Amino acid sequence: MKKVLAINSGSSSFKYKLFSFPSEQVIAKGGAERVGMPNSIFKIKLANGNEYIKNMSIPTQKDAVKLLIECLKKYQVVENLSEIKGVGHRIVNGGEVFSSSVVIDNHNLHKLERIAQFAPLHNGPETEGVKAFMSILPNVPQIAVFDTAYHHTLDAVHYLYSIPYKYYKDYAVRKYGAHGTSVRYVAPRAAKMMHKNINIARLIVCHLGSGSLINFGTD
């Protein structure tokens, strides 16, 4: 059975889900909270409904990843790490460098590090999460999925701010869009439920949470 991890890393946390394929069933999910802070928490919930919570020291993202792998083996979610065929990482901002998802090799890792400034609260920790998984699962493909990639078709008239052009030219100050990974999923699902052709539908998609977005898409 093939298994794939989906990871969403934060400045002091990460969330994860482990999927089995081809069924796409979630067989484990959870996260680490307060990484690098006192009273860290690690959670894992299994497909049978059992949930385990650990209160312990988790100094770094790498320690959190090690703990995740240990728990997956301890609770027999995976018997061998070779069952994990890939790890997908949600990256908030790909700048103008990444217009689609990519396999993370050393070259793309350096690019990720260079664009951390575009989302300093997110990209830095996400890159550290990528490094941790690359270190612990060196033979498993690591995939970066960018929230901004969906918005790469924006015209300049929509992504440039009404400020001197030099700020875009010299510092890449512009709108990049947000929550595109969510929109990419929601738009075709909504079109299907309304029996609309996604290729010609005009949809307003709302992503509402601690971060929010309203997106209008056309063909």
C-alpha cells in the first residue's frame, strides 16, 4: 500500500495527514504545537478513532518530524518507511520563482531559502520543515505546493500596486494572491456540484478562516 504525507508547517507548529493510495483514505492525522517553546504538544489520531497526545519537549522542527515518524511506526500505521512514497509541503508564497508545484532538490531548496522574505512568518518555518523531512526521509520525494501558484495568471494591471514602479522592479513588491491551493480544489468541486463546466464557469470562491480570501475566476 502506497502512503503519502501532507504537511503544513508553521512558525511553532506543523499539521499533517497521512493518506493511503489508491483509496485516498486518511489513516493518520495530527500535529505538533508550541515547537521550540515550553509545554510542547504532539498529537496523532488514527483511522480507528484512537487519539494519542504527548506533552513533551520538542525543541525543533526536526525533532517534531522524528517524533512523527516514531509514532507512525509505534502505532503500526507504517511497518516500513519505504511505504511512504512522497511528502507534500504547503508553501505560502512562491514569489515569481515558482508558478507550479515542484520536486524539492537542492537547487529548488536554495530558491525557497531566497524567497523566504516574501512571507517571513510562513516560508522560513516551512523551509525548515522541508529540510527536516529531507534529512530524515532522504530517499522520499519532497514536493512543494505553492498557494501563490494558482494566481500566476493574474495580469499586471491586477497584481501591481498604485505605487512607484521601482518598488516592483527593485524589490518585487506586488500582489501574489493567497490560499490558491484551497481555491484550486474548491472551484472545480463547486462547479461540479452546480453542474457547471469549470472551463467556462465564472465563480467567486471564498476561503474563510484565520486568513481569508475572496477570489473571482473566469475562463
